Amino acid sequence: MTDTPLLQVNNVTKTFGGIIALNNVSFDVYKGEILGIIGPNGSGKTTVVNCITGFVKASAGQVLFRGKTITGKPPHKIADMGVLRTFQIMRPYFSLPAYKNLVIPLCSPRARRTGGWRGGGKLGDRNTVSIDILEEIGFERDSYVPYKTTNTLPTGYLKRLELARCLALKPELIICDEVFSGLSMSEIASMVPLIERLQMDGITLIMIEHRLRELFQVANRVMVLNFGEKLVEGSAREVMADPRVREAYFGSEVVEEVMNHA
């Protein structure tokens, strides 16, 4: 990790009518790290992701990527810079075969400009490259799964497909919104090393999660939001030891259980 932040969120506030969804939230993300963001439902986690990725416009504050402001840019412009995201409610092209969901981003301006993941945006047949990426993300190459219509795939494959679509664009930063949500224990167990491998490949990650045990296995730092405000930031153990987190989010018994198994 470097001393210069890859992403800077400075004093971001977002209101919806009279509701303050985010209140003066600031944090930095450094290249090569995994930052976990946790908090109860309605704490502002998804709103901060939407402000970063351009799906909603911040009411105040600034978001910088590589020192350049991305505040107010549309989502496709931010994605073209290398900031990608997954969605808690997956948004693939359900009527297409799974691998065709990757052909589309491989034809994008960013993929043509950067080469895409493993050079697949410039080199080779994009259908074959799509299958290669799906295999790398956990699809069985010799099975028929990559060719199945996307709306027939179970949740575990859809979560991986979300990540694969990000990889096709050769991301610098991926924001994962509840990537462990809805998965079985065996699916979660196989997803954790995948996240670790993405970090080893040089990808920076922000992970919004309710699955704390698995998040704490991979996150370098954790930030807690509550009622739209940042409560605390630090290592998983530091965060969970903070009495404000215990009071606002978990309750002491849950905290002890999570930390004993982290």
C-alpha cells in the first residue's frame, strides 16, 4: 500500500428531502487494501457507495479518485476510470447466456484502451476470453454453466458473475455490496479465497458487509457507519472493542461471538 490514497471521500453529505442519509463522512482508501464498511440497516452504507460511483449525487462534499474529482460524474464515466461495483440485488443481463454478460464490457472503451482483464479487450476472441474470466472467478469451464441463460443461475453463480463483469474492465477499485449475502456456508467458504486472490492481483476493494466473520478474515481496515455518520475506523479488533459500536450496532454478546471466531 502507498501513502497516497487511491480514493478520498471528503466530508460527503447526502440528504433525501428532510432525511440525512450521510452526514459529513470522510475516509481514504489506499491502493492494494481491502476496506470493510459495516453498520446496521439504514446506516448509510449503500448511499456512500452510490455517491462514490455516481448513482446518486452528493449534496455536499467531494470524492477524489487518483487525486481527480469524480463528484457528480455519471456512473459510466466513473467506471471508465476503473472504479467498478457489484450490486446487492444483482443486475446482469438475465436474458443472455452468462458468458455474454462479459462480452459487452470487453467491447467497452476502457477494455479497448487498457486491454481489459488479462488483455482480453484487445487480444483473442472475446467469447473465449469471457469463458476464461468466468473460469478464473469460479465457473466450471467444462460444464455447461457459462452457456446457461443467466436467469437460470443460482445466487452463488450470480454473485461471481457480478465480480467477473467488473474484472472484464480491468478495475483498479471494486466496491462489493454484500457479496457474501444469500450464499450458503460452502459458497462463502469458496468466495473468501477469491476475494484474497483479487487483492493479490493488485485490485483494491471496498466491501459493504453484514457477514462480519468472513469480512474480518480479509479486511485490512474496517469503518463503522451509524445513522449516516462515521463512528470509528481501524482494525477489526479495534473497531469491535469500541463501546460506541457495541452500543449502536451489535450488543456485547454478538461482539464477543464474532471476535472469538474471527
